[in-house]
Amino acid sequence: MIQPYPTYELKIAGLTRNLPICPVNEHLDIAGFVIFSDVELTIACVTELLQKVPDCDVLLTAESKGIPLAYEMSRQSGKKYILARKSKKLYMRDPVAVDVKSITTEKMQTLYLDAGDMEYLNGKRVLLIDDVVSTGESMAAMEELCKEAGGIVVGKAAILAEGDAGEREDLIYLEKLPLFFK
């Protein structure tokens, strides 16, 4: 029988979720926050987050856990969202790439935007969004893509700020999420 992970109780947007405590390495565990399949949580978090963020023309997120967040923010706000992909797709025209190292991924990743998305971002007020910000690397990569496209970053938002990210003054978030050091 599979042993259950210990959990961390998160209270957010009027809801409670028990997040599994997951090992990152021999010194660090994190609470695994995954909004995939949790429509109730996604809707509730977006409703609260939209009350805190500045006005924008377009939303920019990174694949893949940012997708349900961006979709629901787009649905509730009427703003278009653009997705920075983690791999080049055949349909992408002249993709622009930025490298990123995330706390939840073992190796270096690359985020890509195609020429059409880059052109769309030019001159637009862009809100960068992600489900969880920890090291801030994914957010920094999205910011680099946005600036390279000529977009104007008007805000950075996440559902959760993990660890030291909770001290950032440039990040709008709903709740802090602790890191668990061994």
C-alpha cells in the first residue's frame, strides 16, 4: 500500500486544502500546490486575485500550471492570455527563447514565445501570472520575454508566494506558503 504524504493545511480564498509535503532534496520539502482539476479552488483564487491586480491589456503565464489560472483570469476579466511554452512547437513562427531554472524541476528549462505573440505584446500593459512563485526564476523569464517583445510589465501576481518570495514587494499574491527545511 502506498504511504500517504504528510500534509500542510492551506486556507485560501475561503477554502481549505491539504497539500502533500513533497521532498525536493535531502534538505528541503515543499507543499505541493496543484490547481489542475480543482476548479472550485481556481475560480475562488482568481476571483480574489483579480481584486488585487492592476489593470492590464493582456495576461502572460508559463506552461503548465499557469494555464488554468490564466484561463480563469481571462474568463473573469475578459483579457486575452498568452502562454509561454516549455518546448518549441511546429506551429511557432520564429520563436524567442529564455532559459529558466525552477525549484520544482530538476534541469534547466526554456520558455518560448512565437513571433505572433511577441508582436501582440508590443506596447501592451502585461500582467505576469503564475500559480506559485518561489525562486522567482519563471517570473523573471516571463518578464524578459515580455520586455524583449516591447511589452510593459504592470504587475506580477501569483496565488501563492513560497518561502522568501513572500517578502517580495513586487509580487501580488493571496497567501504565503512555507518551505520545510530538514
